[in-house]
Amino acid sequence: MDFAIPKEIADYLVVLDRFIEDEIKPLQAADDNERFFDHRREWARTDFENQGLPRHDWELLLREARRRADKAGHLRYALPKEFGGQDGTNLGMAIIREHLAKKGLGLHNDLQNEHSIVGNMPGVLMLRDFGTEEQKQKFIPGSFDGTYIAAFGLTEPEHGSDATHMETRAVPETRDGVKGYRIDGEKMWITGMHVATHIMLFARTGGNDGDAAGITCFITPARDPGVKIEEYMWTFNMPTDHPRLSITNVWVPETAIFGQLGGGLSLAQHFVHENRIRQAASSCGAAMFCIEESVKYARLRKPFGEALARNQAIQFPLVELATQTEMLRLLIFRTAWEMDQMPKPEVEKRLSDKVSMCNYWANRLCCEAADRAIQVHGGIGYSRHKPFEHIYRHHRRYRITEGSEEIQMRKVAGHLFGYMGPRRKEFAEMDAAHEAAKAAKKKG
């Protein structure tokens, strides 16, 4: 087995580092843009007088960084070459995302709003795989030039992670001779609505509450008069762009259906494994940053005339975190590599549990590493002059979003105990043999 990072990816990390030094760091240093990353960051980023939304100049800076990254050929790395990408692999993305997060807080990679010079663009691939020809022609180019910005309208106030009991309804209705659907309901945590042009809006079109089938996705104009932002939910990590919506008498034509009628949840799950493994890699990299910064500080800090690092109360917690991080990154890289060796449907069947292991543990470990870094650094660690509180507050969100850690642990348990995945047949046969043996014993 070869555990070395593939040469082409290692070489690309050097290219990315050079781009960051030549283009991104000077941009971050210009015009007091450092205010978005130093102790002023939360205030500089947040328009507290405008519902807690991101400030316009903050988003303009992110846009400029992405524009430069796209011009240099980095932003679309993970996309196929037909879309201007580099056919980036899951392993490549995991290594890159860890590498960027390990550098700490900066304009190169700030995942508070999923910003990175190497983008994660699942919407383009969803359009490729599920969109009609008309939707592809209209929305894929718009994904790159900013004329199509889609929010993801799945979650509801009363049901959270359970999409199968969705109360939003879409019923057939013809208007002006055109067949379509009228949509009514509520949505929650619909990120990016302040800039979205469209919503991938999920609604039940058939089946019963609790059924996975019968839910349909519609590409819906975000500025439809029936779409109302009721409030932006202020969060642990500000700014916020996560509102609660009401959907009232919103009509869309049949051509707005995205994917198969009644098959919307398959679309929602289409890119979940790629998202989760990349998020895990970012959390692992951020944890490594927190650990390394703590080690350096402990060597330099000398209370009572001796380096803090000589204290085992400082050493041992960081040793445990460093050990867990090293084991985790190997699992992340191996799982990402295995994802690249099989078709996407096989990933769900054979690797879904490993992806969930990587994700829930990485997000938890990052929070633990950030908390430990705060403790090691003492008062200055608690202050916003260090990035640890920001890392903690952001990555704490990941223990809930993209599938809460409880849901992901449930997925792991399903595979482990044979209720789903490759071991289902093995355990069914074991159960049958056990029952047969009990019946024979009773008969004898």
C-alpha cells in the first residue's frame, strides 16, 4: 500500500501556495481588508443594522478572490473539464481542503460561508445529471457568471433533518393554459436567500407523510411575490444568511421540475458524500492548525520561568488530539480514494458509513482542538485576537448541518449491525440460521 500523496496533487499544492502568496495575500492586505480576519472580523463582516446579513463589501471581497481563483484555473478544480475544471478527484479535493484549512484563517479559505479558492460546486453537477436540456443551457453558464445563484430549499421549521414528513405541498394547477404546480408551505435555514436568484424548492407532490418517494424539486424564482423572508435566524457565528421562508401561492410551470417527479430526495442526496468528505477534510485541517499553534505557543510561553510545553497537563491533551487527527486524516484520504474507485451508486452502498465516520468525527475533533487551543493560549486564546473562537463557532455548526452527527452515527450503526449496507445479507442469514436452530432445539 502506498500512503504517499500522489505527485500530481503534491505538485498542485505548490501551485496553489504560490497563487495564494502572489494574488490572495496581497488582496487581503489591501485597503484594510484585514479587518475581515483580525479581531474585528465579526463586526466587519456583519451588518447588524440590516438583519445581521453579510456586509456588501465583505461579499465583494470574497467575489474578487473567487474571480482571481477562477481566472487562474483553481476555482473549478473539482469540476469536469467540459465545465472548465480539472477533473479533480475526491482524494485531490480532500488533500487540498485539508491543506488550505491547515493554513488557518484567511481569504484563501474561509468556510464560514463556504468560501475557498478551490470551490465546491455540486449545483453544476446536479444540473448536469438531473437537469433538462433547457435547464442545462440556461443555468450551468449562469452558475459561473452569477446570473444563477440557487438556494437549497429542503429543511422545514417543524421537521428539521426529517425531510420525509415535509409539509410543503405542490399541487397541479393550470394557469393561462400552461400546466404547472401551485406551491405552499414553509422552509427554514435556506442559506443565501439574500443573493439567490432561484431556489431548489422541495415539495410533496404525492405519496404519504414519511415516504421518501413523492417529493419533487422545483427550480423556483427566488423573488417570486409568494416567497417571503419571514426572518433571518441570528446564529452562533455571525453574519447570518439563513432565513425562515413562507411559500404562499407560488406557481411554476411543469418545466420547473428538476429531476424526476416524485424523486426529489434522490437529487438531494446526489452529492452528499462528496460534500461530507470534503467538509471532514476541512475540519481535520483546521484541527491540525489549532494543535500546531498550541504547540508553538506552549514552547514560547514561559510562565514561572519554564516553557509551558514542559507541563504534562499541556502535553497530554495535545498528544491525544494529534494522535486522533493523524488517524482521522488517513481514514479521510483512504475513503476519498476508495470513492474514486467506484461509480457513485456504489459509494452509497459500500462507503456511506465510512464517509459518515469521517465527517462526524472530524467536526467534533475540530471543536475539541479549537477549545483546547483556547485553553492552552489562556486569556489571549479566549480573545478574538486569536482565530480559535472563530474556528470553534464555525465548525460547531458542522456538527448539525450536512447531516447531524447523530444521523451520521445512525448511518454507521446501520452498516455495522447489518440493517443496511453490505452486511445486510450476512446478518439476515445469521438471524435465519439462529431461528432455525431454536426451532430445531424446541422440536427435539
